[in-house]
Amino acid sequence: MRTERPYWVHSQAAIPADEGQRPCARGEWCASAVITTLEDGTSRRDPAPGYQAFCPRDREHIARCLDELPGLWVRLHTELGRKRAGGDEHVSGSRQAPIPLRADVDALLRLITETLCSWEERVRVVARLTVMDTALSRHRRDGFATTQAVTLLGAHLDALLALPPEPMARTRPAGLVLEDLDGAAAGLEVLHLHYRCRSVLGETRAAPQELLGVPCRVCDMLALRRAEPPAHPDDPSWWSECAGCGDRMREDTYHDWVRLCAAYARQQRIPATLENLPGVA
């Protein structure tokens, strides 16, 4: 195994912050990001600075996603015996156990359990809890192990998100590697697992609905689309989002903006009269 920087870690734009603060680890996807208009008319989303790895809103979002993982795990498990749409049923002529019809679901279930249990082991150390025997913990039933890990991580979420970097084994496309992962990586992995579960279950939007003909109020690009519904009822509900600069509007603001654009377009159309027809003196 080799030590690498996680392949999903991207550089974040530096933003002014007080000493000791750092940008929210979600980067431009930060729920408290501030949209800044630059001199050239374009915009950027600056993650909110703070003393923790995530802003308070994203911290609560991680807590909700973590709490939902056991239920998602059970729902995914029921998909194991169902044939994938458009796929062929596996027929085994050997005496070995057949491969599950949904091998992708089986792999995701194992990934959820392994990932959460690895973070559970680290939190047990820093929280001075009884450290589970690694060999015995691996023999727990996956569903039970996942629920146990979520219960412990949820009760010590701040300790999880404050973990310092430490080498941890992860399976990547290149094989098994050691990566220096900290609390920010833990939060991002929880969000990633939650999204993958919902994606496999068909609960994510396939493609955004384009709002054709309406320019963005910030960058003027014709790139408005319907915003994704909030993941939780307490999250703000947005109606539109610009694919160019990220500016978002609520439904009433969007309709007011459309009426303003329509009024401006009508003013630009000058009716033909005898005075402005060509050749009329």
C-alpha cells in the first residue's frame, strides 16, 4: 500500500478569515457560501470561514445524513435480489454461491459498513471508549455493525469532525492505498455515501430542468435551471440556480425577475409608425 492524498480532495479558494479560521470543507458547495461578484462581472461562491471543519449548517446536514444511513442500508439490502433494469439475471452453473443479482449494491453495502466502522475505531480511541477488538468487530453482521457505528459516531460527531490526519486504508481504482484522512474527510465521506445510496435507489435528480430564455440577474448568462429540492425540510428551498455563477433565487424572487425581464423586453420593441418608417419625410 502507498500513502496518497485523497483523489476527491480539491483545492479551495483562499478567502479572508480571522486568524485560526479556515474555509468550510465543502468548498463551493458550502451551505453558507457567500456569492461574490468580481470586477469582470462573474461570480464565485466562497465557503464560509470558521474554526471547525464545517460551517454549522453543513455540520447539521452531515448529522442528518449520518442518521439516515442505517435506513438506507436496509433499503439497499432489499435491492440485492432484484435484477437491475436492463440487466441480465446471473445464472451460475457451478456449485459455488451465485453472485448477487445487484453486485453494485453489494459493493456499496460493504463500502458503507467498512467506512463507518473504520471511523468508529478512530473515534473510540479519541473519546477514550472501549476499543473493540479489530478481528471480532469484523465478524459483526454488517447491518448491525453499521447501526452501531452510526449510533456511536452520531453521539460523538464533533469528535469525529475534529479528528487530526492519520493514515487509513481505502480501496481506490488504483487498488488499496493509505490516505491521510482527518475529520473533514470523515464528513465528506458520510455525505458521499449518503448521496450514492440515494442515487442507487433512484432518489436523485437525473438532469436539472433548464429555465430557457431567462438571464441570470448576476452574470447575465442564459444558464438558469431549477434548483435541486432541499435534502431536509429545515433547509432553505430555492427555485432557480445559475449554472454559471451559482446565484440562487426563491420562487417569488424568480417570478418577479421574469416579469422585470419581460417588461424590459417590451420597452425595447419600438412600434412602427409613419414617423419612423424609412423613406417618410
